[in-house]
Amino acid sequence: MCYPGELSPAGEVPQNVTAKQTQIKRKRGGQKGNRNALKHGFYSATLSSAETSQLRNITNLEGVDPEIALIRVRLQSSLQYDPGNRRVIREASRLLVKWYSANYRLDPTDHNYLKTVVEHLLEIASLRESASPRGSQI
């Protein structure tokens, strides 16, 4: 029996020991080609030029908070192009409720009630958008 680091009876080092010793040591941090920083979810996509100008108009002319305006623009775009996407509706309602809960210090019962109401309203908007002639053509 030959243990790691010992020589075999023929005076050779076993191959599995030399393979482990000659492996290239990895550098610190993320390795080339990893996808750890890949963004996903509601904020991942970039805005088109029309959406960017709409965002600026909402924040400057209407005086809406930029985060709420971004949620509004992204949700409007999603409802227009993919009205049945429930994941986007859930994510938008979660972000809206989170923002309002933080800024207006809602207690947990109000938080849950607001989330239910917002999600139902967005579901209704999604159903209306999918039933409209504009939504069915896209």
C-alpha cells in the first residue's frame, strides 16, 4: 500500500499525488466567465430611450419619487408587452409596498393589507390590458 507522498516500491511517486501538486492555483476573486454579477429581476433590464424620457417626465413634471417612477415605467412596459406576466406584477407590488412601508412606517398588518390591495389592482390592470385589442396584437 502506498500513501500520499511516499514512493512506490519501484521508486516512483503515484500519479494522483503529482496531479494534485501540479494543479494551477486559482486567483482571488471572481474567476473568468462566472455569472455571479449577472442581474435578474425587476430592475435588471435597461430602459429604452422612450422609457427614459417618460421616467424623466414623471419625476420632473409630476414630482413623483424616482424609484416609484421607475416602477411605474417598468410595470407599464411589462403590461403593454407581456400582460400575463404574474412574476412582474408580484415583484412590482412587493417593491411598491416596501417603499411605502419604509417611507410611511406602516405596521405589519397595514403592510400586508396594502400588498394584497396593490397586487389585486395590478392583476385587474393586467387582465384589462390583455383583453384590449392593443394587448392582443403585440
